[in-house]
Amino acid sequence: MNSSTLSYAGYHFLKKKIAGKIRKHKSSLHD
């Protein structure tokens, strides 16, 4: 695996993590 593929995968992993945090935060705000 080259570094560009690694950073691409890491970028999407971070995006998913951040999106999950935001979704949790938004749902807790609505409660």
C-alpha cells in the first residue's frame, strides 16, 4: 500500500468518525 492510498483511507476514516460525532451531538441537542 502506498502512502497516498493510506492517507486516502485515513481521510475517509476520519470523516466517518467526525460525522458520527456530529450526528451524536445533533441528536443529543434535539432531545
